[in-house]
Amino acid sequence: MTRQPHILWADDEIDILKPHILFLEGKDYKVTGVNSGTEALDEIDNQAFDVVFLDENMPGLNGIETLQRIKEKRPHLPVIMITKSEEEHIMEEAIGSKISNYLIKPVNPNQILLAVKKVLDGKRLLSEKAMGDYQKEFRDIGMKLMGRMEIEDWYDVYGRLVFWDIELRKAEDQSMQDVLTMQFDDANRQFGKFIESGYEDWVSAGDEDGVPLLSHRVLPTVLPKVIEEADGRPTYLVVVDNLRLDQWMTIAPQLKDLFRVSENSSYLSILPTSTQYARNALFAGMMPADIQRITPQYWRTEDDEGSKNQFEEELLNGMLSRLGLDGKTSYHKVTNLAAGKKLVDSFHETKGEVLTTVVYNFVDMLSHARTDMDVIKELADDEAAYRSLTLTWFEHSALKELFDKMAEAGGRVIVTTDHGTVRVKQEVKVRGDRSTNSNLRYKVGKNLGYESKEVFECLNPEKFGLPKQNLSTGYVFARDKDFFVYPNNYHQFVKYFKDTFQHGGVSLEEMIVPLAILDAK
């Protein structure tokens, strides 16, 4: 049996409102009436309510004061303010205290009923509309997946799937989310086939039509145009490591008052979708094999100790020199809060620079912590929670402050990343010797043991633009939501890593990453 919605109505003339209360009760609402703000607060302590009607002009504790105390006790309890006054400062104060709606006296029963329905049924109606709209989209996306798709089609389909994942999570309808998950999984399987059929050709191709924009071509393609169109304004390159498209879609609205979006697109991360390969390729403007061949001093192998990305600034400067971009530039890597605050405090020193590059590592640290810290596991146990955690971090981060500074300077900002992450589900056995790398989504080494049908294999690394340490070096990449596990301690590792966010392999979430150009308002 459906629970009867319970309304609390606080008004010093509550007896006069008896006809309105009877009307609501006739519509199957339960109504508790009180004469003051103090009584309202007492009732809230003792009962659960779905919505509060609050008279603004009550003697003693007035409506605004009562509203503020209600929000201290029950922050998410909807409050509808009823007032005789239309004075702007009263409305601003009420809205600032997060009322859900307000009505001007005298009110009639139908106004009251409509306000209740808007508050209590609004979420349900929006959810029903979202589910109905997705059902239409489901057919359209399904038809697309059955046809021949080019890279722009994949950008479109992935963007739509991400949009519906965000919307349907709000609807809280598990059956519809299950349908979306099935379609997402089907899209990932088809995307894997798309990558495997064309990747080798794309690596060796140039700027021909239909060839995806890969990591090593992004900055040589985008930077000269953005700087030229800046027309003397500063240009900023912000690389937020490990930023998925859905995370970018979650934090982008936080910047709408500072910037207008000139371009909101995507590019394709190279394989392996890991920082060592994808980010070095992004900054060098070269594939990893070419970095190792042309600038061996800036390439670190899987066996080398320490950071594999310690020469990003040198690689970036080399690329800028080849592009013929003149003027003062700087590069900043932020790996912790203190470094972020320091950059904010010294940001004025970038004045006069043609290009200022900021690499922000927080999301990468967060995703790795997802497997290392039980607290993070609890906070980010699925995609929606991961998005929420990223948004909460961003709202209080030094990166948000840096965007404020960039907007104040009137700059153009390129926002991108090197790769995304995928939440892994299915284990796949591989075998390797002690020199084999530890990444769960790709393996590189000699004499790797695996079932070829379970992986995307690369037996000739040069054709994938990848370095090889010896003649028998090969790479294998996990598909969809698979992750690699060694036969020894098999069950222990499966239990530990299942449902964690990983990167390095072939999936929509790892390979299709955001590329946005923002202009300060």
C-alpha cells in the first residue's frame, strides 16, 4: 500500500485555512496544522514530513527564521513559502535559504494542490519522461550499432549513452538502468571490433578523412589554431589526467558562468590507454616508438624505476619548437593539494605567456586509490558515485580556482586528458615471466601466455607505434570490462580487483576522451 504523503502547514491563522486542509485531505494527503514556527520545529523533531507550507509573516519566530532552522534540521525537506508580500528582499532571502516554491496570499485550494504536486511528483514525472525518452533513444542507438559506424558515429553514440547513464541514475529505476547497461555492453563489444579492424591503419595514416584523431596528433592539430584565434589573449592547456567523458560532463556546468564553450568534442586515446604511453604521446606529438627512437633520453621502459612521465615538459617544448610556436611558455604539474595552492598563488607570474600548460593528476590518484583504500572503495563503488566524488573534489579544488584565474585573464582554455578508465568485471587469465608489467588492462613482455580469442593482441609493436625491448616483445590488451589475472593467487586477485576502475585496454570509457575549447566570458 502506497504511503500517504504528509504535509506540515505552519500559519498563525491556521484555523481560517481549515477548508484548504479538508480539500487536501480529500485528495489523499495527510495534513498537520500548527500556529507558529516554534510548533513547526517541534513537529519536525517528532514526525516525518514530505513537504512544509510556511507562512512568511508569523508573530514570534517568523517564516524566514523558521525556514533557516528547518533547513538546519532537515536540509532536504521541501519548504513552500506563503507570503502576503512581494517585496524583492524577502523573496531573495527565502530563495537563498533554498525554498522549493513560494505562493502569494490569498491562495486557493487548487494553487496549494498544484504546488504540492510540483514538489512531490516533479521528480517522478521527470523520471517517467526520462525513461520514455530513453526508450525512443534505445531503438535509435540500437539501429546505429547494427550499421557501419565511423569514428564520429562512435563519438555520438558514446556521448548519448553517457548522457542517459547520468539521467537514468537520477530516475532510480533499476530495470531501465539494466537495459542501458546491456546496451552499453553491446556498444563496447562493437567498439572493440571497430578498434581492432582499423587501429593499425590509423597509426600509420595522416590527416585523411575518416581517420580518428589519435593522442599524438591532438596538440599539433589543435594548438596552432587555438593560439592564432586567441589573437593575443593567453592560451591555457589543462590536462586533467584520467578524466572520463562522464566526469567532464559532470564538472563542466561548474564553469558555465566563467566560459562559453567554443568546441566540445572528443579524440581517441592511443593504446595502451595508460599515462606512460598516452600522455607522453600527447605532449610529444609522436607515437611512443618514435619518442624512443628520436629522443631516447626522454623515454622510460616498463622495467625502469621511477616515473615514466618525468620528461613531459621536455617533450612538449620539443613539439612546440617543431610547430614553430614562438613566445614565452610554461609547464606546471600538480600532484597534490599543496602544489595546486602554490600554483594558484603564483598564477600572476604566467602573465605574458603565449601558452601555459597545467597537468592535474588528482583524478588519476583518485582512480588508483579506488583499489588501494577501503574508504574510496565505499565512496566510489559505481560510475555514479565516481562522478559524484569527482564533482565534490572539483568544487573545492585548486583546479577550480585556476579556472577562475584563467577566466579573469580573458584566456582561451583547452581542456582534455590522456585516457579514461573502465570499471572491470570479468577476469581473463594471462601468464608471463617476472619482467611482465603489472597493469591489469594490458600486458607487455616476451612469451606471454593467453587465449588469443580473449584479448586484442599486438605481435608487431612497430605497427602500433609502440617500442619493443627485444625481438619477441608483444602486447595484449583487455577488451570491454575484462581484466588480466595471473593463475597464481587467482581467486584472491579476482576478488580484490573486480569492480575497480582500471585503464590500459580497449573500451569506450578508456579510449574516447573529452577535448573542449573554452573562451572566457
